[in-house]
Amino acid sequence: MNESTNFLKDRIKSDVESGLCKKVITRFPPEPNAYLHIGHARALVTDFEMANMFGGYTNLRFDDTNPAKEDSEFVDAIIKDIEWLGFHPANIFYGSDYFDKQYELAIKLIKKGLAYVDDLTPEQMVEYRGDFNNPGKESPWRNRSVEENLELFENMKNGMYKEGEKTLRAKIDMSSPNINMRDPVFYRILNIKHHRQGNKWCIYPMYDFAHPIQDSIEGITHSLCSLEYDNHRPLYDWVIEKCEMVNVPKQIEFGRLNITNTIMSKRYLRQLVESGKVTGYDDPRMPTLVGLRRRGYTANAIKKFINDAGLSRTNITVDSSNLDSCLREDLKLSTNRIMAVKNPLKVTITNYPSEEVEYVDCLNNQENPELGSRKIAFGKHIYIEQDDFVLEKPNKHYKRLALGLEVRLMHAYFIKANEVKFDDNGNIVEVLCTYDVKTKSGTGFDERKPNGTIHFVEATTARKAKFNMFEPLITNDDDSLDITERVNPNSWNVLEGFVENYDNNFNVEDKFQFVRDGYYCCDKESNNDMLVFNCIVPLKSSIK
Ligand code: ATP
Ligand code: MG
């Protein structure tokens, strides 16, 4: 973790040193109502690293107290995503498992005269709450007797009222400058089946009541959350104190991570999926962890990016190019460098003596010999990139093939372009070349210098492939538009070409460097006839 900016580490360290806690126990509390996105990874890194650093552990706790939006599909996906990032929760808990205990504690508050059943409608409640400039007004039901409150609350639990008809509220202070302290609602009626509790409950606790109790029951020492909970902290502490909880957890807030060109609101991500503007939560353009994983992003690069961004008490926005750098760094030595041609141009080596192919040896990664070697096919029929050929050399900086010029084919021979075939529309469809057998790669031939080095694939052995090329999903900043109207229409382009038949071995999620191009990941849509690759990130243009 970034040493200089980590205020959190300092705070927790002083709690440990002063004996406030022996080890640090944290929790990651997602609502199971969406897939995790890269912003959640910021919270995960913080929770797990703080606990690790101080000899403790982290629980995964599903904050499933609002049955309206929750689903077990999301529970399973979240567990998988966290494992993929390389974090291992000590326990997996569900906030809903504490419903009985919470109900008991609500009764305790009623008995202490600290909670009451209110009949105000949701609209009236808004009106009574006041605002930043005006104090709230007390509900006419605020002074019900303890007995009446106990009876009404039990009736609420037993399903005797309609949704919205009654709530249980804490009795705190309607004129508090902190609006969260103006008699917050602790329970509301919802006639919705819960994904784990079924129809057992028709009253559900609100976050502000549920969360501190869950933390305390689990012995959480530090409840780390993002900055928007800052002004909920007094209420958090109030619940712990008034419920007389034995374990007293401490809430500490940190700034949220935002990334340029990246949408991190769950609501927006859901809209994109539901409107069909993306292919699903794992669309490779999505900032969800499943989307990034499919695209080919690595857990290590994501964690490095988050650590490099540092942690502070303000929300920060980091340039997405930093994540690209972390990806390049992680993939540079860990991937095999193979050849692919995205816009193929046919080349025939007219003096090649046979229709048979030959194989040349090649290291999988010239900078990391540990990745071993493979054989690359070469023969009479090859493909090169359309961009690597022009009729006439335009200037002295042009280091590729042109009529009359000679280039080195990476790992193979020098070839010289002698003749071009055009189609009826005047497009170049084939280049006829000759090769020089003396120039074979690895023989140390140095009598002539070629006009650059280009890559190729042998045509008869190559695999057909589609290349998914991406741009940011949302480039339009206009907040007044619906998110579905802001989708960049050029965010996903598909090219069709060839890739060398790399040991006949392409598995989903395998990552490669396509030389002179970028890093690519084998997509789940691949089949025997057509491989599909997602562009993870291009090589830096200076490397090309
Ligand atoms: P919503 O506000 O829609 O509920 P959420 O992003 O807060 O969304 P949760 O499922 O509650 O979603 O998130 C779990 C944890 O992840 C929370 O503690 C939240 O603060 C944290 N988190 C979410 N997004 C970010 C972010 N961009 N940066 C840092 N932490 C985040
Ligand atoms: Mg939230």
C-alpha cells in the first residue's frame, strides 16, 4: 500500500498500539444487488490489507437487508470475483442471519424509550424531517407509551399493516444539525420474499440500524467505508451505545476511487445491461470485475493500480492510462509473444521451392527465456498487415515493405517485394515477393540491412481469428442524458484476420502479446473454426 498517503494505516496502528484492539478485524459488506466493479476493488484492497497488516482477518458480509433488489445470482458472482482478485475471506456471513437478534435489540430500544412506531406516511416524513436550514418537526406519534409501541411493533412483524403504513423510528433529536440523527427509520414494512429468509419477515431493518449491529456481533474492530457515510457515524455510534453492544467497532471513512472514462455507479451499470446496450455484466467494455477479467485485465494489475493511487480521506479521480501502464507492466514478462495479423494482405513467396511449410524455432518471450520456445511455420503463402506495405517508400522513416524493397520477416527470412496484384477496384490484393534463403533468422547474416522488420503468419497453418478492439464505453459527459444515450457507438469494433497456430493451444483467458501490436486475451466466444481475442491494451506507440 502507498506508504505516504495511507492515513488509515496510521489511525489503525495507533489503536493497536494503545491496546484498543489486539488484532484488526474488518469486513467487506457488498449489497448483493449487482456485480462488483473496480471501485469495489478499492474497498476490498483496503479491508484485506489492513487486516493482514495487523494480524487479523476479513469477513465477507452480504448486506442483504433490502430484499427488493437482491438476488443469489449476485451472491455467487461476488464470491467468485473476490477469489479471483486473490482475497480469501475468513468467513462468509449474511446480514439477514442477524434479523432475530436485531428484532430483539429493537424491542430493547423501545423498552428504553428510545424507539417508537410512527404512522406518518413516507411523504409526511419527508416534510417533517426539515432540511439543512430548518429543524425537523416531531411526529404526533412520537410520544406513544412503551406498551403501545411494543404492541404495534409486534403487529408490524406479524403482517397486520400495509407497506408504508407504519415504521419503527429511533427517538433521537428532530432538531439535530445532522439530518441522519432526526429520528431515523430503523424498520419498514416490505411484503417481499427474501432471497434467504423467504417469507419469514415482512419488516426489514434499515442500513443505519443493521450495519453497526452486524459489525459488533462479528467482532469487527474497524468498519471501513467510503466517505459518504461520514455523517452517519454519529448514528452508528448511537446504535452501538444504546443497544449496549459488547464489542465496540470503530467506523473510519476513506475516499472513493473514480477513474476517468469509467462509470462506477451500480445503477448505471444495471441500466446498460437491462437496456441491452452492452452484452451483459461481463461485456468486456464494462468496469465490472467480470467484464475486466473477460477483457483480460489481471488481478495483479488492478491491485497495483489501486495501491499506486493511494488512499486518502478525499474522493479521487485517477487517469485510466495509469491502469493501462499497470497492465503492460504485469503482462510484459508473463505473456508469450506471438504473431497475429488483423488486416491481412496476401503475400506469395514466388521462389519458395515447395508447397510444404518449414518450422523455425523461436523464444516465446525474448525478455523472459523461462517461458520456453516454440516453432513458427513459414512457407510460400503468408499474410502480413496491410499497413506494412505501400507501393512506394514515402520517406526515410518508413521502415516496412514497399515495391523493390527488402524487409526482415520476424523469426524467418528477408523478403523483397517485386510485383503487386490489384482487384477490379484497384485495391492491392496480393504482393509477390522473393526470399533469400541465406538470411534465415539466427544464422547471423549481416551482409545487407533490410528496410525494417515486420511480422507475418503462415497462411495454410494460421488460425482464423476475430479481434475485438475497444474504446471507452461512455465518452459523452452530458449528465442530463440517460446513460443508455451516452454509449460510445465506436466502443467495440471487430476485425477479422489470422493468428499463428501457437502450439494449437488457445484457452479462454489465455493472454498473449501480439508482437508490434498489443496484449490480447482469448475470449469465451472462441471455437475451433474461429478464435476470438479481446484487446486488453495496446503496446505503447513508441514500441511499435
Ligand atoms: P450503492 O451506493 O449503489 O449501494 P455501493 O457502490 O456503495 O453502491 P456496495 O455494494 O454497498 O455498493 O459496496 C460495498 C463497499 O464498496 C462499500 O463499503 C462501498 O463504500 C465500497 N465502494 C463502492 N464503490 C467504491 C469506490 N468507487 N471507491 C471506494 N469504495 C467503494
Ligand atoms: Mg452502498
